[in-house]
Amino acid sequence: TGEPKLTAAFGARFERALAGGSRLTFQAIHSYRGENRENSESAAQGSTSVTTAFDTGGSQNRTDMRLNWHSADDRYEVGIYANNVFDERYVIGSNILTAATLGTPFVAVTEPRFWGLDLKARF
């Protein structure tokens, strides 16, 4: 219950040689998750919309990217990456356990955009 009708992911990687033997690599990955299938069980579990205050179970998109520099001898590597590049946020589940008694349903939300830098040295 609450599973998507369709999921798909695809990616691409590009590599370019630089002067001196070093190289750059760039990769992008995109994933798609279609709308959830709904039935009485999925509504009871909170995996689909149970209130009009927020939407769960809708389609989702996410794109991650990475750019790496590799030294000529592959001993050193510097990378910068960003996950959820377009900062798409989705409610991925709700819990209605306390809604009836306290009026406080709560939800789980996907991670926001985040980025980082990594440095690698091989010995």
C-alpha cells in the first residue's frame, strides 16, 4: 500500500582530460518517483493524503550533481557535490496517531538541498 505507480532514475557522466594529465569528471543523476497508489490501508498508514493541510503521495523529482578533479597520478582528488540541487521538498509520510486526541498530526519531509566538499589522498 502506498507504493508508487512508477519509479525511474538515470544519470550521465562526462570526463575531460586537462593539461599535465589531470582530469575533471562531472556527473548528474536524476530520479523520479510517481504518485502513490491509494487505498483504505494506505490512508490508515499515513502514506497517502489523509488531510488537505498537506499533500503526501504525490510525484517526486530529485537531481544530484558532482564535479571532481583528479590528479595525474590519481593520488589526489577534490570533489564538490550537491544533492537535491533544485531544493524540491516533499511530505513523504504522515502520522495521525495523535490527531484525534490532540489535534496534532505530524509528517516526515524529504531532505533539503545540501552540498559539500571532499578531499581524498591515496597512500
